[in-house]
Amino acid sequence: MRGVRTIWFDLETNGLNPFYNKIIEIGAIDSDEHAFQSLIKIGTPLEQKIVDITKITDTMLDTMGNEEKLVIESFYTYLTNYRQNTRTFVIAHNGDSFDRMFIKTAFKKYGLTIPSNIFFLDSLHLARMTMPNRTSFKQEFLAERFKITNPSPHRAYGDVIVLRGIWEKMVELFSKMYPRTDIVFIYNTIYF
């Protein structure tokens, strides 16, 4: 659709509280195949349970990560520095409760304001709408249902690739329910 950009994104963090914990990795890909991926140095050791889940280690953050301010500002530029008059839909799974809160908190920390042409969309809502009989909507279970393999689970970029595949399958299901499947219509159906 002209004048519209879609971005699928995912965060890995060192905890669940956006006001206390920090983002340790950001991954994203957009509808024009532009990708974003970065580890973030956080300056404090990761708890073992985070290392076990993500396979991200303190050494990885220290040697391959970038400073938080640089990554957050770079991701902000990735989201906002695009064609003029483009509406950008930023999709994350469970994004309303997790990813959006973390990224908004990080943007606020560095004085970055989200422009009015950026719209956050939680794919969890589309999953519930298109598969009402499911009991679990965790991304890993949806990937299994659609036979999408994640070569690097709980790593931001690997999860984004899977999210995009799941999204495309859910849009196919959505097309059986509604006459349009463009992102603007899906967004308006979910939130309005």
C-alpha cells in the first residue's frame, strides 16, 4: 500500500519492568526489507535465567553490544527517518503489554518523541481475532501451528522473522473474515 510502511520488531530485555529493567537487544525488519539489529551494553551482569532464555551473555553485550543511547537513537531513526507522509505500523507480539512500553520508556529517557504517523500494533490481538478457539497465543505456539521454524528463539531478530511469518498467515485467516487485508484496515479493526 502506498504511503504505508510496516515494521515487525522484537526486544530482548533483562527483566519485565520497563521502568527498572533494560533492553539488551533490538531486532526489526520492515516491509521494504530494511533490517535493524543490535545488542546493547547495559553495564550490569545478566541474571542466569536471562542468559538461559536468550543465550545472550555478558561477554556478548560487552564485546558486540553498543552503548544504549546510540542504539536507542539509531532505532528511533530507523522508525522515523523515512519517506515523507508515510504512515508506519510497528508490530510486536504482546507489544501493547511489553515491547511498546519498553521502547517508549527508552525513547522518553533520551528525549525522543514518537511522531503521530507511527502506530504500534500488537499481533496478539490479530491472533485472538483470527483463531478464537486457541487456548495459547504465545509466539512459539503460533509458530508451531503455522510450521514456522525459528533458528534462534528468544533472540530479537530471529523472533522478528518468525513474527513476520506468523503475521502473514494470520492475515490469510483475516481475509476469510473481512473484505480488506491492508494494514490500515487491520489496525482500525483491532483498535476501533
